[in-house]
Amino acid sequence: MKILYYDCFCGISGDMNLAALLDLGVPKEYLLKEISKLNLDSEYEIKIESAAKLGITGTRVDVILKNKLHNNEKGEHSHSHNHDHSHTHGEKGHDHDHSDDHDGNGHNHENNHLDNHGHSHSHADEHEHHHRNLKDIENIINSSDLNDNVKKLSLDMFMRVAEAEAKVHGKSLYEVHFHEVGAIDSIVDMVGAAICLDYLQIDKIIASPVQVGGGFVKCAHGLMPVPAPATVEILKNIPINTGIVQFETTTPTGAAILAANVQEFTTKIDFSINKIAYGIGHRDLEIPNVLRVYLGEKESSEKIEEQYILETNIDDMNPEFYGYVEERLFDAGALDVFKTPIFMKKGRPGIKLSLLIGEEIEKEVLGIIFEETTSIGVRKYKVEKIMLDREFSKVQTQYGEVTIKKSFYKGNLVKYKPEYEDCKKIAKENNVTMEKLYKEIYSKTSDIYNK
């Protein structure tokens, strides 16, 4: 199993993530070729170079907006890396560690969100960047030649930011015109992240708790607490650490990359590390302003997943209802539903209804149990499910195509079987017995163990 681990001891931003994944081995040429499929090349340049912070060497990325290059000479806003600011209506005044102050003048870029706050962006900049909302982003990504997985990953990340912005500002999802999703460099960061993750073909992404920094940052509304509202909204249900520096170390873009892609947050590293890489930030802090990532492997002859058993004893329900309840529970996402005959108090016969579920569907299945059965209480306990690695292939019979599920232990094929639902459908359509169909399938797959 191939694992990517984010060590966010100094937080994460969009450009640091992109830099870290390039440092990990994603070819620069591949990223540039793929991201050009957005057809936005006229608006930006990507600068990729080696850099160091406090003795740690890695890769640094800058997204430079082309229509701002001439503005720098006129003393106008000269920060080349606008992204990682999701705060609309002037809240972008954060002196973000990962993005501002590239020109060294240290000014807070306030009022960069709305046209009527008096900032000095060029006319082209206003039209190219400020007015892009979520629908515009979806159109840009969906109309590109990027592969479907990259499109899905990109849109998942943008949706995290959009939902947070809408909630913070009390607006509907597509009503908010916010700089974060509208800025070209945010598009580069999030689509770039999707391109790199797709290229690396990771089986599981893990991260440490996320350092968000501390203190306050100046914006058009005054002083805002760290983490900023959009950032903390995106990081809901994700473990964070605060206050290692009095500065905003995790930006909304960085938070969205983690929220959309990380499957587990833990300090436990139970895999062998094959490669270590660093994405270098732009601000000098008292700790190394870098994002560290590990690429590793874990033995995976079988997969161990944490799941839950819910069970309830029932002795006073019409048995005709069980079939319907079972169907609803499977539709809700239960991994298994089974019934065990039991004897309850006073010798009454009953049924123990048991479900195997992932935690994310617990509320929904409890609702079904309490609404559709006579149960007034449910037991819950955590279990570990150990599964063999599985692969699916197709076999052609004279009646149609059937899916074959193959199971592996320690890399060796140990069993295989045709998918029942495929066989049932074909048997009905061709008026052939299941036994005859199974015999043909096994005769065609008898050499499968030798492959």
C-alpha cells in the first residue's frame, strides 16, 4: 500500500503543498503540461525553484499573475502570489506567511476582494480574477481536457472553500463572489494539487494534526483571530494545534486540500518511509516555514478497517417487516445486515438484528431502526474488519459478460468467484439455470490460478 503523509508542523498552504509534491518527484514538465489544459496560460506563470528555510532545503513555487507584472513598476500591488486568501469583502488583508510580502515591502494587501474598496488592480485584473465564482470555476475545469479523476479532485477542493465562504458570509453557494475561488493562483494551486495526487497514484493519504498558528491578522474589517473564520470552518472535525507562532500558518486553500483528500489524521507513522520532501514557504518564522511530506509503503496482504457493529434484540415485531427494514439499511450504506434467532426473557423467541457500518452513516441507520422497528435501544461497539486484497475482471460467456471477484493473500490468488447479481441477471434474460451458467464460467476460468 502506497502512503502519502502530510507532516503539518508549520501548517499548510496551496503553494507549499504544490512545492512539496513536486519535491517528492512529480515531474515539473508533467505538471505544467497538464495544468495548461485549463487554457488559462495567458494569465499566469509558474516559477519553480530550489529554496531553503533555516537550513532545510526543498522546492518553492510562485504563481505570478502576468497582468500584474507591469503594475509592479508603477508601485501598485506587487504581491505575486495572491492565493490562499478565502476571506471575502476585504478580509484578505492577512499578511499570510505563505503568500504575501514577496516584494519585500511588507504591506498588508487589504481590500483585494471587492471592486468598490479602492484597490488599484488593473481593469483586466478585475474582470479576469475578481468576478470568477464557483460556477465559473466548474466550467473552466469541466470544459478542460484534464482526466476525470483530476476534475473530481479539483472540484471537491473548491467545494470545501465555497461551502465555508457561503457559511461565513451568510450567502448561498453560488451567490458568493469571493477572491479565493476567483483568483487564478488558487485555481493553479488546487488543480495542481489534483494533478500531482493523481500522478502519484497514492492508496491512502494521512496527515498529522494541523498547526494553524495564532494571534490576530489585520484586514479591512479590523483585527481577525487566527485561524480565520473560513479556515476553521473548513477544518471542522479535523484535529488542529494552535499558537506555535503568532501568525496564520494554515490558509483556506491548504485546509481545503487536506479536508478533501486526507483519509486519516494521526501522529502515528506505522509505515516505512521511502522518500521525504519539503515545500518551502515564503515568510521567515522562528520555526522552519516548510511543509514536510513522506512517501511510504505498508504491507497490505489484507486491509484492516475500523467499523462498527450496531445490534438490537426484537421480540414484538411483525416478521414480515424484516425484509423491508433490511433493504432500507442496505440502501443507506450498511456493509452487512444479518438476523440471529435468540431466546429472550421468559422464554420468548426473538431476533437479534445486527448491522456492520462505517461511522459516517450511523445517524441515518439509527433513524431507520427506530422508525421502522419496535426497537427502543441499540448497542454499538467498534470492530476491526480484515479483508483480503481484491481485484475484479470480466469473463465472456455465451450468454453475456460476468464479473469475477479475485481475492489475494500475501500477493497470491487464493480464491475467486463470479458476482451473483451478474449471474442472476444473465440467467433470467437467457432462461438458463444458474448451475449451467456457473459450470460454463468455471470451465472458462479454470486456468485463472496459473495466471
